[in-house]
Amino acid sequence: MAIPDDIFTEPEDVDPDALANLGPLRHLAGIWEGRGGIDIAPKADGPERRAYYERIEMQPIDPQANGPQLLYGLRYHQHINTVEEDITFHDQVGFWLWEPATGLIMQTLAIPRGQIAMASGHAGKDDTRLSLSAERGRTDYGICSTTFLEEAFRTDRYQIDVTFNADGSWSYVSDTTLVVRGKEPFAHRDRNKLVKVGEADLNPWLSIIRGGAKP
């Protein structure tokens, strides 16, 4: 990405309608559920395969400017359970972001076991497939973990591939390369298909413009 000489001046005449400017991420806006998830994870006695179900809420945020860089995006919360247990199996929050000027797509993620990451990729506004990745050691699109995870379950790479299906659903496959202490690298995989169960709200700025109450 070429960095302009003027890194301070923000764009003018920004469209307040986030949902109309999400590019390929428009397919993710809304509330989603999926009951066919499969997780393959490392355990002491070998790989474990578990079925899971999940709910993901993705809501539009106001346009974001880094000087001249303009981003539109979705704030998300992903909550996953298994049939066998009531306790949360996986909890994740973050943002999906789109830069219309370059086609840059980013996913930020944070999980409450002490790990964060930012993955990136590129796509056209009408693309039906997305592929994003993050790598340990990078300072722009990288992975950061607690000392325990670094020593015991080190994450070297994360990739997520998303497919927008013709029926309005979408599917994902996420692959994480884990280096478990004393073992060979392990390919940790999650996959599921999500169907919409609720529509997205308006982003806060647009809601105010259209006469809604201030948040």
C-alpha cells in the first residue's frame, strides 16, 4: 500500500450509510446461526472432533478514517456451544473492515483466553469468496498471545476462507497452525454454514440522520 505524503487530512463528503458501502462484507451484515459446525482440535491423546452450534451478530459501525484512509465495517460477536456442555465452547469479538479504495479486507479478533489477531486479504466489491490470513511475528497483520499460549499452544498462522452462497447463507473454514509443546505442528480447523435469523441495524450516524434517538 502506498502511503500518501499527507497522512492527516481526512476525506470529505463521506457517505454515512455503512450498509451501502461494505463491498463484499454486505453479505455478512445481520444475525446468523449455524448448527452444523465441526471443530478439529489437538488433545493429549490425539486429535478431537467435536460438533458445535453458533450465533454471530454483525452490526454496521460508522465510517472510520485513518487520515486519508477510509474504512467501513461490521462489529461482531461470535458465540459457540456444543450439545454436550452448557459452558461456552468459544467466544470471540472483533471487526470486519473494508477499504473501498483498495479492496483491502481485515478481520480483527479477540478471544478471552488471552489472544488477539488481525488478518487481511483483498477482494472486489462483488466477490463471493474471501480469504484472509495472519502470521505470528508480523507487526501489521499478526497474532499476539499470552506467555502460556506462546509456550504451550503457539499459534503460527491463522487463515479464514468465507464463501457467500446463492441462497443468502455463508460458510467459513478457518485453519490455525498450532505448535503444541513437544509435538509437531497441528492443523486446527473449524467450519460451519450460517443462515440469517435477523437483519442488521443502521449504523449510529445514519440512525441519527434519519431521525432516530442518539445512542
